[in-house]
Amino acid sequence: MSKKILIIDDDEILVDLLRNKLEESGFAVFIAHNGVEGLKAIKKENPDIILLDIVMPEMGGFEVMEELQKEGIQIPIIIVSNSGQPVEIDLAQKLGAKDWLIKTDFDPKEVLEKVIKQINK
Amino acid sequence: MKTMNQERTKSEELATIKEDLSGAKKYIDDLTNFLPVSFLVVNPLHIILEANPFFVNISGYEEMDVVGFDIEEFFLEKKELKLFKKKILSGRSDKNEIELTFTKKNGEQFPAFVSAFVRKDKKGKVFGYFLTITDITDSKKFNERIEEIVSQKTKELESKNREIAESRLALMNILEETDEAWKNAEEEKEKTISIIANFTDGLLVFDKNDCLNMGNPKAEKFLRTNINNLIGTHLKDLNGSSLVKSIVEVLLKNEAFKKDKKSVAKVKAAHREEVKTGDGQTLEVSAVPIIAGKTSIGTLVSLHDITREKMIEAMKSEFVSIAAHQLRTPLSGIKWTLKMLIDGDLGKISKDQKEILEKTYVSNERMISLVNDLLNVTRIEEGRYIHKPEMVNILDIVEPLVESYKAEAERKGIKLNLETTKKRNLNVAADIEKITLVAQNLLENALKYTPKGGKITFFVKHKVKANKIEVSVKDSGVGVPKDQQARLFTKFFRAANVMRMETEGSGLGLFICKNIIESHGGEIWFDSEENKGSTFYFTLPIVTEKEFEEFKKKL
């Protein structure tokens, strides 16, 4: 069975490109456009890894991580965002995120590589 | 019979009277002979009739020498004597006195006190006088001497009086000056008190024993405690609100409050720390020693409200964060789209199309780089740049970095080499990401500004004496013109010759590098000659475990 990846991000263009790349490599990709949708999708699909954006309408990435921590859900999370102050990155690490990728510094292929590395851990 | 008896009685009486008279005469003779006063008997014509032995003694004349002579023969002051004679003969007073000068037989003279006692008959007519002459030489000398002494003493007294008067004047002057100085001091004191009382920051003054001496109204307002109750209390015993406790905690760690007041006096900069008041305010607490001579006689603590500054800082931080995010969103969109087009993920493209897309991609990357640089600069200026120091071997940073650029160097036809010191365990305290950034920046610059066929060598040397690692990147590229060299590490600077080359670079790279290296306790510099090449150097101090711990504390 192919591994499941959940992308929680409100940027339509990027999400589309990323899904393209990931599906090419044989992953099953699910999409949510904000934190609320994201939490629902996690409970429904139980993904193997989550690619999480921070700045989203309705509910942002940090709130999602806090919720998951509260509920004890331990799916590996990689933050894929355009923000990234050291304080935030630190906090994310404390909340259990495995990595923080800034979108302008990584392209879809590199994100794919990180995902594969993480999934194979 | 009766007559014979009467005659017998008369002659007996006469004899008795004769006896008495001669007895009386003898008495007088004896008296005048032994009298220790010159005694002359003088007739109304002022002729000496008799002179006593004492006269002979003091005058040098024998009695026979002077009898029959006028008394004026023997005295100097003829005129005065004449008047005296008249006075005596006038009989007005029985006793007359005068001071004259007597000339002795041998010519010597002496001052004499002359006293004349007038002899009158029964009818009151003057028939002569007694003259006594007393040598008052000694008396006079004595008087003169006394007068001299008195005069001298008087002079001395006057002199002393003058001195005293002068001293008094001087004292008055000093008093006046002191008075004025005191008035000035009072004025200054009033000024200072006024300044302190109205100062917009809270001020607390501690004495040399670290006990609270005074606090101004603003300090009272901040601390929400009655300062008067705390005067004289030692810093560690200060009580009040929890804010007071927090501030005390901060101050106890402050260098200005250390025990050795002489070394405290050397503390130049005020150490500042932020304390939150608990109701939305933030205070900056700083302490600086008050110095007299070479030691600290007290400490001045200032409480500065930085609530507004913190708010602005937070707003700025938020703005930068949002701006970065907003700028990056479209840029990442473009980057990803272009990348996937170039990689052929979105369909087949022609060679020409690929070329154009690649150029656009590079251009976009430059934009991304600029946004990153701007973000970093803002963070440097807020002082929150270095985040994660670790003890690391410099070679573990440099070796993989150079390896990763070998391919690109080959593509550009440049020879890239790494030469390192033989020693392996040279540890530096470094934020790995940041130091990598610096090395990378220097290497990328070298690659950018060296033309095809050139050479770049990356050196890592151990400077034993300075106990530092020196990393240098030497290229054979375009170099930096002399007139541009001074400003190379400043913000937004790009040398003129580079601008002409149209290479990427925001101009922020070296500024950021300088900042990173210097906050690691190292130095960064370069040598360069136009068209010959440049060598960029940076050093980092080698640290032991202990030094690393201290370095972490400082950050």
C-alpha cells in the first residue's frame, strides 16, 4: 500500500505542484486548505506524514500542532512555510515537528527528498 | 643769800641750756654727716655755706672747694636755675623741687633731683635754704630703660595688633569665600535635587554599603512603594511589591554592586536588563557606579520605561515577519513553477524555452536571496541574530562545504583547492549555520569574481600564538579597487567594478558576514589588488569546554 501524505496549505498553486511531484513518486496525497479541514482529514485518513503550512485562514499550523499534541496524535510533521523566525522554529521543534522548510529555499524535488528521508526513518 | 642762789640757779640753767644746745648741735652734725643725701646750707644770696660729707662724696668737691660759691656754678641749666632761685626766695612754698644736671669736679655730669627747703625767721622772712641733691642717674636710667621697654613692648603690641587685624581680615575674607562657596554648593545641590526629582526615569541612589540612600518620585511611581520607608535598607533586604523583588534580583547580579568597590570603579558601561512589571509595562534597569577618586562611593540605579520601545520592537518584528512571508509567497510560487517546468515535470519543453525559463529562475532566486538578506539584517539590528552556538571542529564545516562547490567550480573552469592544518582537534564556539553561511558567502564571492581559468584556494590555518583558527579564501579574480576597499563591509555596498559585471549580490552579504564573525569574537578582513585577486580572511577563537560555557552565557 502506498504511503499517505497529507498536505495542509492554503496556497493553491504550490499545493498543486507539490501534489504533482509527490504522486509521481507513488504517494497517495490528500489536501486540506486550513487547520480545521486539516484536523478533520487527519482523523479521517490517518496519514503517514503531514506537510504543514503555518499561515492559514481559520486555523494556523501552530494551533494544529497544539491540538495534535493535546490529543496525543503522533504523526511525523514537516513544516513547509514561507515564514520562519528562529523563535518559531524552536517552538515547532518543541511541539514535535521534525523539520522546517522555507518554501523559497527548497523546491518540490527537495521537499520530496526530505519526505522520503523522514518516512524511511 | 637769795641773789647767790638766784645766780647759782641761772648759771645752772645756763649750763644746762648750753649742754642741751651743744647736744642738739651734735645731733644735727651727726645727722648731716651720715645723711645719705647731699645736703647744702645756702644763704639768701645763693651762696653755699656748708656741705655735708655725702655731697663731697658724690660731687668730688671738698667742702672748702664749694663754700662761698653760688650754687649756679655747679648746675648746667642756668635759666631754669634762675627761676628756681626766685621761687625759693619768694617764700611762696616751703618746699621747692627741680631736676637739673650737676657737674662734678672731674667734669662728669649727672642728672640730679634738687629739693630746696626754705628757712624763715620769726617774721617770715627767708634767710636761707637747705638744698638736697640726689643723683638720679640710676633712677633716670631705670626710667629710660623702663620707657624703652615699654616703648618696645608697645611697638610689639601694636605690631601684634596689626597682625591680628590682618589675620582677622583674612579670616573674614575666607569666611566670605566659604560662605559663597557654600551658597554655590547649596545652589548646585538644589539644582541636582531638582533634576533628580523631575527626571523622567526612576532614579535610586545606593551608598557605598549598598544601602538605599534616596529615590526620586518617578522611582516611587514605578515601584509602587513608599521610598521613605526603605531608606537605609540594604539592597538584598528591600521589600515591597513583587516588582521590587524582581528588580533586586537583577541588581544583585549587576557588576556595579560587587563587593570590591575599587574594581567596581573600573566598570565603565552601565549593564542593563529588562524587567516586566506585571501589568504590561517593561522597565530597563541599569546600574552605574558613582566614583570619587579611585573607588566607588555609591551606585546609581535607573529605571527606564521601555514599554513603548518594546511595543515598537514587537510591531517591527511582526511587520518584518509578515513582510517576509508576503514577499516569499509569490516568489516561492514562481520558483516552484519554474523549477518544475525546467525539470520537465509539467510537460516537454524545447531547448529555447528551457533557456529562458532558467534565466527567469536565476533572476527569481536573486530576489529570494535579497528578501532573505533583508530579513537577516533586520534581525542583526535587533541583536537577536545568533541562536545556536555549539563546540565544533572548523574542518567539519569547511571540508563538506568546499566539496559541495567542486562541481560548480569545475563547470566554471576554476581550480578549487582546500589546504588545511595537520591538527585535527581544533574546536571553536560557533553557530554552525551562521559560520557555514560566512564561509559559503566568501567562497561564492570568489567563484563569482574569478574568471575562467582562475584559481581559488581555501586555507584553514592554526594560529598558535593567538590561539585562533584562521580561514582564508584566496582567488585570482578581479580584485577590489583601492578606493572602494574601505567600505567593503558596509551595508548595501558593492564595489564599482562589480556593478559593471552585473553579477548577483544584494550588497548585504559581507555586512552580515562581518556581523556574524564579530559576534563570535573573531575578526574578518581582506587583501586585494585590482585584476590580481583577493584574499578574504576570518578568525575564530579556539575554545575549551569552560570557555565555551562562558561564550554561551554572553550570547
